[in-house]
Amino acid sequence: MPATNQMFKKLRQQIYLIFSILLSSCVLISCEGNSNGKNVHSEIIDNELDTISLPSIEILRFDQAFDSLTSANALEKHRHWKAVYGNFYVDFLERILKIGAVDEDERVARVLGEIADSPDFRALSDSVSTVFTDANFEVLKSEMLEAFKRIRFHFPEAPIPDRIVTFFSGFALQLPVGEGYYGLGLDMFLGARSSYYPALVDQYPLYISQRFTPNHILPTLFSAYIETELLSADLGRGTLLDQMIAEGKRLVLLDAFLPSVADSLKIGYTEKQLAWARHFEEELWKWFVDEELLFEFDRSLMQKYFGEAPFTLGMGEGRESAPRLGMFVGWQIVKSYMRLHPETSLGALLEMKDAQEILQKSKYTGR
């Protein structure tokens, strides 16, 4: 096997930092509406977005720059990219591709040249360019900036990344986060029907790769932002109820930041799964209460109700149930709380650390 093919095979097995690979369906920006309507906060600022200023955010198409790579210009390109892309390029070479230290110019250029000569590289580059044209990427860029304006409105002191950098790396990862930047691995958003993903089923089962669509970029990016900048202390701790409320907060923040994105995309369901969860919502809540699960710390239960899976074992007939049901129910609880307490800002919501208080004041009954 050629060295470059071995390299791409290894890349498929690398995980640098992949946040939950959320969500599903349509074209570049969701063509579905939010069937629950806008978050109570989103209407407040719809007419104010143009007045909200952001720090300078560079959205850089490194995937297009990388497409210009050849074995003849590899050293020149490497030195240029090192100067232009900063921390991202260091991480791209050293932690994503793992081809050498950024200052090992000759060695890095040699390996980059080998990659450039690979038919696999050219084919993947062509696929990325076909899906992410300049025109549709401009739409995506506009949606990103609007979401950051909404973040700035609700959280004036929250950090905004200096850069968002798009790239492709042989299916190594979706969304790396480094010093001053968020990366978007566009080869992990080529569409559920991409011919690449069936060959990667051992790393990415079909129930996950069905979410590798351009529609999922916004909710994946902003879920990562929320988890990194706003909610890191709340996720992955405490009882089942604590985790429900933490995930519910994350999804309510997505409602506010991405009010036009479909609910199915935010939570990572197919439309059938979302319909199933909504149909059985009251029964689901009764199950959690009657089985006295809310105050459990059991890791296996956490995995069952929050972990990646094609369906929830023991729920529904066959394999039709939705996965991550704790996340879905937590979302409904927090939405119910916010409907009853519209005076509560999103910042104040995050300051509420008592999950039982939120549950009690939400008056949630499963519907």
C-alpha cells in the first residue's frame, strides 16, 4: 500500500477532539422550520441583529488553500501557511495529520508533497469543493455570524473565537477546538449519501454518519461552543436529572442561537425519531418517574439515556424508538421552565445549579 494511502487509513482512526456529532437532513442550511416556533428570547433581538457588533472573526477556507498543494510547491505553501494560519496550522500538522513538528520544514514539505500526489487526496478535495461551493458557503458564513451576534446579545462577556477554519484531513475528525480557533472538518459533512462513509462504518456507524451533512454544521459548531465556553461545568456530572437539565440547557441555548434550525437537527434525530419522542413524551416521563430513575448515578443508565445509539433498548417496538431520551426530556423540562418564567435570561438560567428547582418550577408533566 502506498505511504499516502496508509496515511489516510491512519487518519481515519485518529480522534483529536470530536464533540458530539449531532443532528440530520435537507440542504446547506436547514429547509425545515422549528416546529415549536421561536424561543421566547429570539424575537427580542430579531430586529436588533444589525446593531450588534462583533469582534473580528476570520472564517478561513483552508480546505481551498490545501487544494492548491502540489509536490512542487509544498515547501513554499508550508512556510506560507505556517505564517498565515498560526495555531490551527500547528495543530493540523502535529495533532491532526501527525506528520511532524511545524518547524521541520523539509520533512513536512516532503510528506505534504506525497499527500498532494495521492489520488485519494485529489478525489477527496474534489468532493469537498463540489459540496461546499463559494456561493453556498457564503450562506453558511452569514448564518454563523448571525448566531455569534445572538450569543453576544445574551452573553456580552462570552469569548468569541478569533477564527473558524475549514479543512479536510482524511476523515480524522469533525470539529477540533484550539487556542483562538474552531476547526470544521468539511470531509465529515459531505452528506449522508456520500460514497465515502460506508467504507468507514467501523469508525462511524451509519446511524452516526447519517448526520454527516452540511445541515449539521451549525448545530455541531454551536453545540461545541456551548459545551466549551458556557456549560463545561454542568455536563457529565451528577444524577440522571442533573444531566437531563444540563443537556436541556444546551438545547435551549441552541434554540436561542439558531432559531431557524430544525429541532431534529439540534438534537440529532431523524424526523421519525423526533415524531416518536414527541408522541411518547408523556409515557417517557412517567417511565422515568415510576422507575425512580431521576436521582440515579448509574453510569450504565447515563449511557442508555444519553449515549450514542441507533435506538433506546427496551423502548418501543423493534428499533423504532429515538436514542438519547434523557436529552430529549431534559430539553422539554427546560423549555417548560422558560415558558413559565420568561423573565429569566439565558445567563440566569445557566446560573441555576439546582436541577430539582428547575424541574419543580417548570411544572413539567410530560406534555
